[in-house]
Amino acid sequence: MASAESHIVPEEQLDIVHHARVDVYSYGLMLYEIMHGCVFFAGEMPMLVAIKASRGARPQLALRLEHASLGALIVACWDEHAERRPTMETVVEALCALETAEEEPQQPDDPPDATAV
């Protein structure tokens, strides 16, 4: 299991500032880990992870096609500029929209021609 320190936003680990979008960053990391089945920069020291992350390093996304729409949300959550991260309210709205889109029946692009035999 990853230490809690590895899920702390880089600017907080580096004692720069604490703000309302810190949890959004951590949530983005957790989404990454859930969807990829591995820990963000596994095996590295938490301070090294914070330094890398503060310099913009992020792991590569490799989502299955049916989960690709989560990629943009994950990337937005861990944006290195806190002011560009979504609010948690926006994250919840995005997740609800994704869920709704998955529940809607898929319409075929070209329905079969009923007159063709």
C-alpha cells in the first residue's frame, strides 16, 4: 500500500501553500491507481515523488478504450497549476455525466435496412 505522503499534492509536500484543490489532486491520483491497478510512481520515496510531480512529471495513462473518457478528468485533477484543477463539485458532475452516458442505450450508426433481404 502506498504511504499517505505519496498522495499529498506536490506544493503541500514542498510547504508552498495549502488550498481547496489539494484533495482534487489526491483524488486524481486515486482514480489513476484504481483504473491502472498500480501505485503512482511505485517504489519511490515520497519526497522524490513530490519533487518530480512539482516539475510536471505524471505517469502515462493507459486506460482501456471503455474507460478512456476518464483520462481527461484524471489529467485535469492532477494539473500542476492548482487554479486549473477542477473543483470537487465539477469532478462529481463529470463522473455523473460519464455514468449517465454509459447507461444510455447505444444507437447503431447505420440501422439495418428493413427492406433488404
